[in-house]
Amino acid sequence: MKSEDTPFEGGPMDGRVLPVLLGITGHPPKTYRIPVPDPHGGPPTVLVYRRVPRTPGAGRGLTGLTQRWKYAYDPEGRQSRRLNWPWSKPDRPDATPRGKPDDTDG
């Protein structure tokens, strides 16, 4: 597996550079989560970092793709949103089944 030394900005990891494994596309993951154990034995705190371009506008090739990344601290630790495929339907357990209201066979 390939890895790339990736800098971290903000939060407790500010200024550190860690080797991050690259995916099959050659990019590091969009979100990097670091679990920090609680000293009193409670549940661990999770630090969340989001991938951003290292230098906006620079490092772009002829295709316009960013080649270098860094991680920026996300203090809110928002959950990443699910993939929204066009053929996916939202989960709605309260929805009535399709068909005529008087149809007993469905």
C-alpha cells in the first residue's frame, strides 16, 4: 500500500505530519478520525479532520485535479453524509404502501 506524508492543521494535531494510506485513486481518505483514549477509562474522544487542498489553486495539472492534500481540524466532528444515489429511496417507515387504498392484495 502507498502512503503519503500529510500535514494536519488545527486542533491537537496542529503542525504534525503523519503518513496516511492512499486509496485506489491515489488520494487519502476524505475524513480522518483519531480516537483519543480517556484517561479515566471512559469512552474515547474522536478527533475529526477533513481533507482539503494543500494550496488552493496551486499543484494542479492540466486536468485541474488537486495532487496534494492536507487535513483541517473539524471541531464539530460532523458525520459524513451518506451517498445519495439517484435510484435510492429514503427510509420512511411511516409511509403507506403503494397501490390503491382499497386494494387488499397490495
